[in-house]
Amino acid sequence: MLVALLDGVFAGYVTVKWQSLYPPFAAANIPEIADFNVLPQFRRRGIGTALMDEAERLIAQRSPVAGIGVGLIADYGAAQRMYVLRGYVPDGAGVTYFDQPVGYLDPIAADHDLTLQFTKELR
């Protein structure tokens, strides 16, 4: 886990999961960036960028690819944009719920566990 402080005050964090629970990442040994959060009062100051830069730097020492998942509801809109602008692309496996594929007409809740997984080539 990486923690960001701004003037000694906790501002955000990100976790690198070296062994992802998402089956396609696990099968391909793709580390996953998870639990990324910058507290609202500290956003738009470069803290998220710094956390992501460091997480990607650490992953690049062990893997040429980083994985990340993002929620599909509006609460994750800023993260969705950030990941795409950083070069992450959908992994092509479709939408997941609790890291499991969602099938056509599967009854699911549109909540924080409804996600799309992305990957990024780091080197």
C-alpha cells in the first residue's frame, strides 16, 4: 500500500495486489492496482497522479503490464477518465461483478462491485 501525505496530513492511498483475485489477471500474472482513493478535499492537486505513477513504477519492476478495475456507476466517473487518459484500455473480458464475468441478462445490481477491468503496457 502506498500512502500520500500533504503537509503531514493523510490525503490518499493505493494498493498494489501482486496476485489479483480477478481470474484473467491471476492467470496472466498481471499485478492489479486496487483501492485507489484520494480524499475529496485533496483532489485536483496531483496526488492521484503521483500515487498512480509510483504504483506503476513498482509494477514495472516485476511485470510489463498493470491491471486495474473501475466501477461503472457515476461515482467512478473521474477514475474512469483518469485511467483512459493514462493509457489503460479495457481487457476485453466485459463487465464483471465481484470479479466474475456478467453474462447476457444476468440479474446484477448497479453498485460498487460492478466493474470493468483495464490493462496498461508499462514497458
